[in-house]
Amino acid sequence: MHGERSPVDSHRLFSLVGKMHDKRYRDNYVVAHTRRVLAQQMRNFRGELPQGEFGELIGKRQTVVSRLENPNYGAWQLRTMFEIASKCNVAVFVRFVDFPTFLKYTNDLSDEALHPESYREEAMDEFVAYETAVNEFFITSGIASSAGLVDVENVNDRTDASVLSNVFNQRNIAMPETGNLRGVQQIAPVGLRSSSIPSVTATGPGFPLVANNPFSIEIDTMASGD
Amino acid sequence: MITFRCYETKTVGIHRWLGDQPPEFRAEIDAVLELIQAAKGLDEILSVKALRGKCDGLTEIKIDFSLETELIHIRILGYETRNSEFILLFPFRKRGGPDYGTACRSAFTRKRGVERDARRAQPCRFP
């Protein structure tokens, strides 16, 4: 997905929010989700290689590879994560977050998320071009961005697909096929705490942004959460 | 994407069983099933295994985890259908050896029930 921001799965969100009222559930869900995603990512990094051969590539013994692929293994060390990330040429993202943020950033379980792409110069350039164009769209259309391009608050509905189209054309970036703007029931973390806070989520395969990629900007004036 | 359907009757079923489990168990089960749901195919998922022998025709979802000092082993028996559907039939906590005899018999009974009447397995999502 190369950084694609998926709209939050509302079924998952509402279900988890309900279940997470129970501290025992939410504490264990964080552990279980994290542990199992890490194990699956480790398995995906290896691909068709035997554990021993993959271990040689990342400088670990076969037994260590086996352990890291075990979804029940819960003793990951940051140092090990950094070492593997370096060998696989990907990044690691670890921080303490509030639960709404956790829900948002654990929403994506796509193939691309579970098998992140190795560092690629072109992907970085495309990322910058995409972000710049979308950001310009928000500015041009009068939308104030207080938190980058996602979770834009204080949004009104003064959006226009033609503005976005112009922005992309001026920058000579492949225009998304549809450039559609559509209202969706989109939930941002902040919406869990207060009602009637509008949010915007920009989505698109986008990274790398190439012709024929479908694209959408989803905009919502949200009133939910309480 | 894998689509789940859950065996449910008025008296027994996946959700009724889940509701009887401690929150720690439910959290772990949700996390496993959520990953499976997002997968393109079951073969790429670490915790899924086709069964053989007396249980041939069934697939198990293995959910192993530690809770304090205790090792917990949950198994959900089911089967894959066309269209990337997986029917969850019979969940249980494994406490002994590898013999799934009783559990597989129950799962097969439920499977026959679903094959007779598909309404016994309703679409379901996790978490």
C-alpha cells in the first residue's frame, strides 16, 4: 500500500470501541494484535526461502527466525526489530499512543501493510509529489489542515474535484481516474470523544502515484461517536 | 479477503461460545480472526492448518497464547468453501493431546447441518 491511508473500517471501529470498554479485553487485544502482525510480517519477509537461508540474510539463526514467526512469541526486543528492519530495508514505527490512534493505525491489514516495500528512491519522490499535490488541493479549496493531510479538522464542504484536477495537472502528476469526492461516514479518532467534528480522509493507492491508479478523496461532515 | 460464516443455532454456536469466554480469550481470538479475514488465502496464514485422519475435510484455526503463566490453546474447526468463505463450526479449548476425535465429530455434525441448511451459518465478522 506504500503509505496509502485507508478509510477506517467502521464495523471494526464500532465493534472494538464497544469491546474496549473492558480493560482486560483492550489490554490483551493490543498485545495479541501487535504480536500476530509482527509474526505475519516476519513470515512474509521470508517469502519462499527456508528459515535457515532467510536467517543468513538477516544475520539470525534459523531458530531465531522460527521464534520470530511464532504468533505466540511475545518477547520482541527493539534492537532485534531495528536489525531486521535494516536488513529488510524497511522502517520500524513504535510509540505509545492513545487508543483511538491505535485503532486507526492498526486498521490496515492489507498485503502491502503486512509486507512493506523495501526502500525505493522513486517511491519517496512519488510520495512527496502526491503529498504536495493533495496538500495544495486542501489549501486551494479552503480547507485548513491542522494535522497534515489526514484527519483534517474544521472542514467544510467547499471541495471541488476540478480544483484537485488543476493541482495535479499543474504539477504534471498523473491525475487519478475518477478524482471523485464523495461523502462517507468516516470516523476519525477525535470523533470518538466528541460529536459533530468533521473529518477528512484522503485515500489513494497514490504511493507510487501512477496513471490508472484509482483514487478517491473521501469527505465527511461527521456526527457520530456519542 | 476471507469471508467468515458462523455456525449458530438457538442454543449453540460460535458467538454464544465466544460470549462465555474471558475477555483475554476473546481479544486473542478477535486478533487472529481479523488477520485471517484480511488475507487473500488461508495458505498464507500462520495459524491455519488443514486436518487429516479422522478430521480430514476440516481445517483448524490455532490460537495459542500465554496468560500469566498458563498456556492457552484455542481451536476453531471449520472448512473453506468456494468464494473464499470459511465456515466456523466448532470452537473449543484444547487441554490434552492431539486427539480431536470428539471435537471433529461435533464439527462434522454441524457441517452436515450447514450443508443441509445454509442459514445455519450466517455471515460474521471479527472483531
